[in-house]
Amino acid sequence: MPLSKMDTDQAKAARAAAKAKWDKMTPEEKAAYKKAASQKKREELTAMEAVAADQGPVFDAKKAKEEAAASKAQPLPTPKQRQQDVTTQSKGSTGQ
């Protein structure tokens, strides 16, 4: 049923009718319906979604470990640089 404006009673009646129809279906009909719905969903996937669905999440632990180590390998400032930074931060800005 396409999305439309319907009141709560109509929506409940439509749901009950759909549930009754589903309950009357045989297991083979249910399987065929699910297969058709799955096929339709796969056809509607965009290219990026299709690639992601085929591959699944790609995570390279070795590469992540190397990147984490590289990000931590930054040189620490010298005490002189720290003092200079503190003095420049403590000076008020005169732009206003």
C-alpha cells in the first residue's frame, strides 16, 4: 500500500488485513515473497551501497595500528617553546 494520508483506524484496519493475508500464505509463498522483496531491495541499491553490501565493513587492524603509532610520534615542544606559547596565550588580544 503506498504511503498516503489515512487516519489511525484506517491504518489499523490495513495492518490487520495485511497480517491476515500473511497468515494465510503457505511457507513457500512467504519464502517467495521474501525473496522477491530482497531482490527488489538489491536492485534499488546505489553503487556505493552495493559495494559495501558485497564487501562488508573493511577494517585493517595492522594499518590502523601503524596510523595510531604515527600520530603519537609527534615531537614534544621544548621547555623554551612551551614558555613562549604560554606568554603569547596570556597576552590579551587588542583587536576589539
